[in-house]
Amino acid sequence: MTSIRMMTQWSTVEADHHQFTIGERHADTLAVAVECSLFDAGSDFLTVHTGVAYGPVSIGVELLGDQPESTLFEDWENVAECTISASALCVMTLQGEPVEDFTELTVLDPGRYRVRVHARGRDANWDMDVAEPSEDYLVQLWPVPRVQGFVRLKKTDTAWSEVDPELPSALTPTPREPVQTPSPRPLGRPKLKRLVNRKSVSRVQLRNFNEFKDVAHVDRLLAEKLLALSDDELRSVAQWLPRRALTKIGLLHIEWVSNGVTVLEAGLWERPKDIYAAAVQAKTGGDPDVPATQIVSVFDGQPVDPVYGAMNALIYGFDPDPAVAAFIALRGTLLAYGPHWKDLVNELEAAFPRIANWTIEGSG
């Protein structure tokens, strides 16, 4: 038997698209059984939701022989736990790169483990790029004889609150059935599954991407056509869309906006941090030069500020994965066009005849 000790190993992991993962090296992180504000979980993984969009976060991993006492809760803002099955775990980035510092995870005995995740600092730099850790996570694992469901133990932060299932908090975990909640589609908090290493993800799995589902809700054929494009074609679409979104809402005359579009269209995929910071400020109503307006959302018919969609098109048009870039940029541009979204589809097909002529089978 593996000796399980009360020893905490601390290191950092690079958050990417608001997340990092703890699990089996080749876990299918699209097979989500439990969703909450702190993590998504499947049979052999947890994908932890971070407040920062990109950058390092601090993480400690502690292997225990039995369930710990709840004495640490006062030091943390969000605590939740669930059960996974594993034989060798690792902490890894969205792209599947393991953090080598957590050596004890790789020698666990095969079996079921209760995983308790603690978090703090997620509200401090929401949706920002950071160079230094501003969030802490403590992950405790201990063996259990049977599967126990998700339990939320504490939550005082606001990050990802819309994802939480409607469950009462509990200080003493009790066996529950796993909770399945609908995938959320919150404005400003894109829920990204593991899509960055696109060669390892099938086109069928890409349909689990929430931005694909949103586009498909408006125009299913358009979503399927984009899904059939090559990576180079998707990249071109992602470069093309932000100019249309920002022109539509009348912001392309602003110097930093124009500069951002120019950099993107030039194919320089390292997103400028000043452009990112300015775009985040604009889409959250913090830029006096960007007026707040409202139109009817093409997705749910509710009032929405088109600036939000246009800025997301610019921000995520730089994403290193062409499918992520194209679908988030398209969703944002559709928000900017609002009730006139069909004009965008016509412009897109005129600019990319292959989209206009393509059939779902690709024989057009």
C-alpha cells in the first residue's frame, strides 16, 4: 500500500481560460458529471475554475489517510468536494501539460478518493492576465470506500456563482447522488472546455463548446459550416470578425481599438496586454469613451450591451486555438449585430465563399 502522509506540496500552475485540471493524465475532461462554482468534475478529474483568465495561481496538494476536520474553512472563500476514481493523478494545464512538482500524486493506490478543494482570491483579478499568483488553492485527497456526491462546504466569493447547483451548504459531508446541472451561458464568463489542443479533440466533442451551442441556436447550418472549416480558415474568420463587430457599434475610430484590430489582422497572436486591459475595462462599463447602450440579445431576447460582445470578439480573436477564437468572436459579433444578425451572416458568406457554398457533408 502507498503510504499516505499529511504533507502539503506547494507549487504554481498556469491558469488558461479560467481553469486548470487535477486528474488522470488522459482524462476526458468533457465528460462532466458535476458542475459548481469551484470546479467541474468527472469520474477521474476535476477542472478548477479560476478568477484570472491567464497566469499563475498557487496550489497546494495534501494527501491524507482520512477525512480532515473542517478547521481550515475560515481561511478560505470557497470550499467544495466530490469523489473521483484514479490510479495516478497530476495537476495539469488546460493543454494537458503536467506540473512535475506534485510527485506524490503519481503513486496513489488505484481506487476512489474524496477531493476537497479550497480557494481564495478569485474575485481580486477577475478575467485578467496576471504575471504573479494572486489566487490560492488547497486540494486535499483521502481514500473512501464508496462514491459520495458533491457537497458545497463554503462560499463567500462571487466568482462563477451562476454555475452553482441549488444545494444547501453542509459542514459534514453526507452521501449524495452526483448533481447534474445545465451548462451555464453567462455573459462575460465563457465556459470553455478543454479545446486548446485541438488535434486531440474530435469535431463531435467540439459541439460541447458553449459558444458553438449559442451560434447553433441562432443558425444551426452556419455553426456546422464553421465546424467543418480547417484551422487556417477558422483563423481567418476569427481575424475578420472583430472589425465588423466594432464597426457595427461605432467604436473603430478609438485609437486603441483600431490598433488592436490591426494587430489581430496582421496575424500577431501574442495579444497585447494593454489592449486586453482596455477591452476588459470597456466591456465592464469602465471606459468613459465607450458609451453604454442596449439592444436585444439575439440569444435570449433580453437587453444586452453590444459593447460586451464586440470586446469579446476582439479579446478572444487572439485565442491560440482557431476554433475557440472563431466561435467566441462569432458569438460576440452576433451580440453586437443583435436583431440584424442576418446581415452579419450575409457579410460572412460574401467574404468567405467557401462558407456560403459548403454543405454539412462538405460536398458543396
